[in-house]
Amino acid sequence: MSEIGTQKATLIGGAIAAFAASVCCLGPLVLVALGVSGAWISNLTALEPYRPIFIGAALVLMAFAWRRIYRAPVAEDCAPGEVCALPQTNGVYKVMFWAVSGLVLMALAFPYVVPFFY
């Protein structure tokens, strides 16, 4: 797999892991906020036992993504025509990384913050 493909895979993997880590807690809250109700919403917490696994996967993938983005060769060291030679691409990767990091942070903090809203 190419270096750029690996960067994209770690960012996408981090986003999916962050989503999976928060689906057990945020899912029912979002559905209730949208007006969906019913006893079956309580069954959406079935993924709660797997939350530590999802969080661990998200943190590991985020560490790999950080390493690939911030330890990448600088644009001057890249051959002309390669993606790493474009500073705009590195900027987009950094913005995407911090957006996904925000999702992971929300997934980690959500169970501790949600009691303040009930």
C-alpha cells in the first residue's frame, strides 16, 4: 500500500472507530432528539461492552495517523509530481486529522458529560 493510501486508511479508520465508539451513547440521544421514540431505543446500548475496544482502536489508529502526517517528509524533500510535494494536501490532512481527533475526544468524554443534560 502506498504512503498516501496508508495515510488515508488511518484517517478513515480513526473516523470509523470514533463513530463506533460513540454509537452506543450518541445513537439513542440523536434518535430521541430527532423525535424517534420507543422501547426499542434502549436496545441500542448493546454495543456498550465493546466501547473500550472501539476507543482503543481509535486511539491506536489516531497515533498512526499523527505519525504519518506530522513525521512525513517536508515538501522540499519530495520528488516533483508526488502528492507530498503539495503543501495544500498536507494542510488538508492536518485539518481532517484534527476533525477526527475531535470526534474521538467527544466519544471519550460523552459518557461523563451526558448526565449534566438529564
